[in-house]
Amino acid sequence: MEILNSNVTINVKEMESSISFYQSIGFTLKQRWDNHYAQLIAPGIEIGLHPSDSSNNNENQKTISIGFTTSDFQTTKNELIQLGIQISERREEGGDFINFNDPDGTPLYFIKPKW
């Protein structure tokens, strides 16, 4: 499978203050989709900010996930399955997702973005 791009997604409590914080330390806002998602960049890194689920105050909730794009979403899905990796799929405003975890439980995903 081919990875075209990647980013680290951080679940945040409040989008405006988080965007302001990252801008204050040198990130530039690349794109924003209302309060659903924001992309920020700095040399050598791209991060995404996503609102956390405020109804779930579980201390064990993962706050970081790593996302990838690929040239062939369906082939990537098939390859993950062939590797024996358990996946789940979801569709939301931003696109289609294939979610899975690394051996330590770190959330990873491939996205087929709508943009």
C-alpha cells in the first residue's frame, strides 16, 4: 500500500482556543471545516484538530490518532484485511474512513477525503 500524505490528529476540547494556541507557537492554519476539523502546518509536520466527544470523559480515551491518505482506498482496505488487521469503517462529513489500531492500541486511519 502506498501512503501519499499523513497527519497527526489531536482531539481537542475547544476548537478556537486550540487553533489559537497552535498558531501562537508557529503553526499556520491550512484549512478549516467549521468546528468539525482544522488542518494546521509547520515545517515538517501537519496536524489536524478534531473536537473531542465531550459526552465521554473517559480518562483512557485516546487523544491522538495518526491519519493517512492513499492513492487507492479500496486496495488499501483489502491489503489491511489480508494482513489480518481488524478494521472498522465510517463515513462522515469529511469523507470515508478505515479505522484500525497499531499493536499498542494507537488509533490509525486511512481517509478518502471529500475535498
